[in-house]
Amino acid sequence: MVPHLITALTGPINELEQRVLDSMPAIERWFRLEWMEHTPPFYASVDVRNAGFKLSPVSTRLFPSAWNNLTPEMVPLAVQAAMAAIEKICPEARNLLVVPKNGPHSLAYLDNLVQLRRIFNMAGLNVRLGSIDPALKKTTTVELQNGESVTLEPVIRGKRRLGLKDFDPCTILLNNDLSAGVPGILEEIFEQYLLPPLHAGWPTRRKSKHFKAYEEVAKRLGKLLGVDPWLINPLFDKCEEVDLDQDSGMECLRSQVDVVLTRVRRKYKEYGIKEKPFVVVKADHGTHELGIVTVRDAKDMQALADHVKTLVKNRQTPLMPHGFMVQEGVMTQERVNNAVAEPVIYTMDRYVVGGFYRVHAGRGVDEALNAPGADYVPLAFEHSTQLPQPGVKPGASLPNRFYMYGVVGRLAMLAASYELEATDPEAEVYD
Amino acid sequence: MVPHLITALTGPINELEQRVLDSMPAIERWFRLEWMEHTPPFYASVDVRNAGFKLSPVSTRLFPSAWNNLTPEMVPLAVQAAMAAIEKICPEARNLLVVPKNGPHSLAYLDNLVQLRRIFNMAGLNVRLGSIDPALKKTTTVELQNGESVTLEPVIRGKRRLGLKDFDPCTILLNNDLSAGVPGILEEIFEQYLLPPLHAGWPTRRKSKHFKAYEEVAKRLGKLLGVDPWLINPLFDKCEEVDLDQDSGMECLRSQVDVVLTRVRRKYKEYGIKEKPFVVVKADHGTHELGIVTVRDAKDMQALADHVKTLVKNRQTPLMPHGFMVQEGVMTQERVNNAVAEPVIYTMDRYVVGGFYRVHAGRGVDEALNAPGADYVPLAFEHSTQLPQPGVKPGASLPNRFYMYGVVGRLAMLAASYELEATDPEAEVYD
């Protein structure tokens, strides 16, 4: 099920979308069967790009923030999903400890914490925020503009448990992607549920592993839909341990950009697509100061090389070798108030609970929008009494244009589930 | 979790409601633990009456209709709950057969069927409507005013399965309370899930059994809240096999009315309640042509006796003996557009998915509203960005006045779960 949200799409429904809409019962059943075998990530957000001819996730976060961009109308869906999630993990739970990322925090991030607290509180848990930031020495309360307040308390680590003063949680919810490494204070917590697990953090996660898993599930969904999986799957390749300090550092990137661009060009030709293909170079885990770079041709590649040179020259300390992913770029055809926009899908347990548009007026259709200057526009619920229904004669009901985003978002979430199974250090191996 | 709907309550929050609001995490946890041991009814609707000093369910339907009175905003919650329900019962399901009550159908009931079809369709099932009405000889399509249509098909009974032409469902959803008895066509269906089970129909169900089970769970919730369970539990007694054709038929009713009224009077005195106590006499199963009768005193009792006499005199055939329940009347203090109103709570699986007000301009605060002339007013979602949250300083957020209705509604649903366990003909008995 995907809530019927009003998207910015107003054009005709193309073949891919029609195929997805028509296959709704089969798609839902397929997900249902998948969730019998695989555990959905506790929560996730997925950036989706819709080029019209193709639709893909481009980023899957397993410690999503920005929950505050979900509208009050979406909160009941999130709460209901949170209840389902909690019930499976720790039904006897009274207390939930949310561990935010380390400070300093933007007001938007604090709003995100308030929203998470609200969701789990309404799901029937006492929620408190426990910081693992060594800089937070004592309980700190911040008053927010809307009259609410956020209290961050320093966590107290026991031998096998993590908690707060007079607060012993059954479950610990991480809202911290562990980019800086797994702190010792989170290790060897044997008596509580730590969610998402530590291996969902960037020290273990690799975007290339995620998209490899995504490729597999996209193939299977493509087969079910009877479409070329490329229509929902961005091609990619990777370079491990790129040492940008060395002159040879760019070699792998240059060659992989070429490989991926060639594959994309071939696909564009096959489908008669007139747009200019492009790839996106990004860190294979976490973020990298190089940022997310769009490469369309040799000129862009040269600009990237020059950019790397400047970066290296201006640093005091050498850049550590880092893995990079070269991913097929998917342009976005959506516009909100004339600005380039991409939908972001929020999931909790196995449910799509809402979403919003990330909008960036200063960026092009082939550039990353998750950058300073981005804005967020909530998606509204479609309140027509005539909800979409396959089988109803055309025109009788409004199609749920958000549905296909919910499908691709959940497909990325399913890929994350496979990915986490594969990287689980405690996985039981059956021969 | 209970969605934050706007109720007609505008007065101050009394002690009982405050207790319920403050205990939210404990209440939710209690329900969570109950659902680990007990299976929620597939779906239910519960009529609730709020007298201010006390709050009670007065009727629990296990084959609820009137789903069409839920607003489009509530549908996503119902769909998400339906997904959870289906996933537990028959995750591999492709098809769902909905069996409506036998015709002729009002337009409102057909709208109800459309809403149910919509909910389960969006949950990812192919839904068709299979009639067990012997009068329906062939597939019949009715066009509705909103442009949608309803197609009823005669069911086809196999040796062990029920279906339609080219439609073999995994699950059969009854929207038919079997008042007229369990038809043979629904018996001995061994290979499909029949939901709710046949023993949830009126041939087996007794309201007095339901309220006995409710009394038990209300005691336990009362203990958890630290309140007298009477504040959420209507007192009752019953008369079995009342033969109204006999002059002695009224004896049991007269004496039980007296017993219950005396108990209620004592409670009113204990709490210093100045209102006039009353009881409600109603059929212990299904409906009875006597209707639902309010009795406040000897005069009302005499009117009831006279009414019975007229009823008996005007009939050609004798009245069959029938069980009756004498239940403490709970007046309703809610008004919508100056008319007396009572909230009706809808649940699916273990979730409250919505509700509406049943309103009757021609009825008093101590009369049944579920009668010809009743109207339905949807409850709107509270869209304030500040959702209710215990612990937030008073005034900082709007309390969810719908919450306590959701609690009492779910308490009745939990009672139904106990009731169905006790009457399950296939229950395994552990010594």
C-alpha cells in the first residue's frame, strides 16, 4: 500500500507507469512474500529520480532524518507502522532511547528529533533522546520556535546496556549514520535491541553493495512487470581505494566513467532517447569532500580532475584513499514551482508512510539536489473520494501517481534488507 | 495508536479522560501484550457513549458495514491495517472474496461494499463480491451516483471451497452477520480462510457473553489506570428464552430491569451523579422486533409491557422465545449540530483506523441512536502541526480527545477476541 499523495506529475501516464499501476495486486503480493523471508530495515528514506522513460532510486538512507518534513496527515501512518515494527521487536517495551547524530544540530534536525519522538510516543512508548556526543557533558534543553522543546541527555553506559539516568530502554533507535566510525559506547550491547544494527552504518555499508542488491531485486520485479529492469535500475560501477593524492588516482575513475557512460549510451540508443547521458561520481560510503559530481563528457572529466588537484593542493593533510561509485545519472523531469525536484520516500517497517519533494532552484536536471540551498515541499494527500482502483473504467478515478514512487522506494528498501543480511557479522550460515 | 480526530468535545478534560491520556504509553503497551496472546477480530465497529462521568461501548459489530462513512483520509490507515491482517492470515493471497449481506441493498450499503473493495484492493488484492443470496441468480451490476459501479456475482460452491467463476480466493471476508442463520453454503469450507469465523455470527454470538468478556478486560484496564472499572463498563444482566407470548414472559425482564437499575442507582449515589439512571432492554443476539427500549422507571416498564402486548396481538404467528439483555444505559453528552451524537469507532486488525458520529436529531440523550433517521458525520483529522504528547507542558499541544474513544473501542474489540476464543467450536483445549 502506498498512500495517495499528489505528485507534481501532470503529464500523461507513460507505458512504465501504466504497467506499474496495472500490476498493483501482483506487486503488493510480491512484496508481501518477500517480507516473509526478509526483515525490512527499521526505517529508511529513498531519493527517487524520475526521468520519464526511467525511474530509479539514487540514494537509500538507513538512518533517515528530515522526518519533520512529513505532514501531520502522514504521522498516523508512521505511527501505525512504528507499532507494527515495535511489536515484532520488543512488544513488552516501555521505553525507547533515540540516539541522534552528534552535534551541533541545526533547528531542522531538532525538528526531526521532535517528530521521531512524537511518532514513537504515539505508538505507545516513553521516548527520550540520548546523546553519544562526547561534547555533550550534561542534560541540555533547547526551546524550539513552535513552543516545543528538545532535551538531549548524555547516555550512561552499563556493562551490557545503554540508557539514561532512571531510563532503561528495551530498544535503542539510532538516528546517527556512524559516518565517523562506530563508537565503543555502542559496541557489545548484548541485552538491548540496537536498531538499525551497527553494520547498517557507513563504516560497513557500501553504496555499491546496496545497488548490487538493488540490481538483483530490480531484475526480479522487472520480470514480474514484463519490463527491462534497466527502466528501474541505474547502471553503476565502482573504484575501490582511490588515492586522489597520487597522479594515478584518477585512472580508475576515468576508466569507470567511460565504461558506465558507454553502457548508458547504448541503452539510450536502444530506446531512442535523445537526452545526453551522464554519470554521477560519489563516495562509495558516507560522504566525501569531493561531493557528488556530474560527468557528461571529457570536458566534465577534466573539470573533475582539476577539482581534485585543487582539493589536494589546498589540504594540509593527505586525503585518505576512499572508494567511489560511478552511477548512471537519472535526470529528473519533475518541477515544483519551476525548480528541479525529486521525490523522497519515507518507509517504516515494510510500509511507505509518506514523502516530500526535495527542490533545488539553483540546480539542473542532471545534478544532485541534496546540497546546500535545497528546500522541502511536502506532498499532499489526494482527498478525492474516488481513490484509484484498477479495473475501474478510465477517468472514473484519479490514478495514484505516487504509487510507482512507493514501489521503487520499497524496492530500494528491500535491497537494503538483502544488503544487511549479506553484511551481518552475526549471520548464521546454513550450508 | 489512535489517529487524532476532532471530536465534538469542547469542555474541560475530566479526571477519567486525563487519566487515560496520561497513561497512554502504559495502555498501548498493555494492548501490545494482549495481542501477543489473543487474535484481534478481523474488523469491528464499536458504538461508544460518553456520559462525561463514564464512557462505555454499547454495541460491538463483528461484520461492520458503513465503512463508506470513513473519510478518504482514513482509508490509508485502513489499508495499512488490512495489509497487516492479510499478511498474517494468507500472505500468498492474490484474491479476496467479499460476501455481502443478502439483498435488497440500500445505496449506502453498496457504498460500503465499494469502500471495502477499495481498501483491500489498495492492500494489494484482487477483490470481487460474491453473493450467497439465493435470490441473486446471475451477475448483477449496479451503477452508483458517483460513477462507480458494484458487481455482485453468485458464489459457486465446490466440495471444500467457495469462489466465483474464474476466481478462487484464498480468503473469504464476510460482511454478513448471519442473522438468519448459517447457510449451508458457508459450512465445511476447509481449504480457505473464512473471516470473521462463523461463530462470530449471531447464531452463536450473545451480547451478554460479549459484555461479560468486556467486564473482565475493563477490570484489568481499570486496575492499570487506577480507576473504578464501572467508569468504563456498563452493568448488565440477561434473561434467557423470554417467551413474550406468555403472560409470565415479562417477569424475568421486569425483575432484571429492577436489579440493574438498583445497581446503577447505587453507583450514581456513590459518585453523587444527579442524572436519572436508566437501562436499555435489547435482544441478546441479533435484533428483535421489540427494538431497543429505554426504561427509566415503573412507567416505562408498563409502557414496555403494553408494547409487548400490542406486538403479540397484532401477529399472525407466535413470537419465538428470545434472549434479552438488560444493560445500564449510558447517556451521551456529545452533540453535533445540536443533535444527540455518539461516536462509532472502526478497527481493522488491532488498529483503530477511523470513526464517525452517529447523529439523531429526533432522539434523546438516553435513547438508542442506531435507528431510522440517524445520520453520519465524519470525524475530521486534527491537522495542527502540534500533535498531542504527554509530558509536553499544558497548552503546548492539543490533546487527542478521540484517544479515549479509541481505547474503549479497542477494549471492546479485545473483549470480542476473548469472546470468540471462548465460543470457538474448534478451540484446542489445554488441560
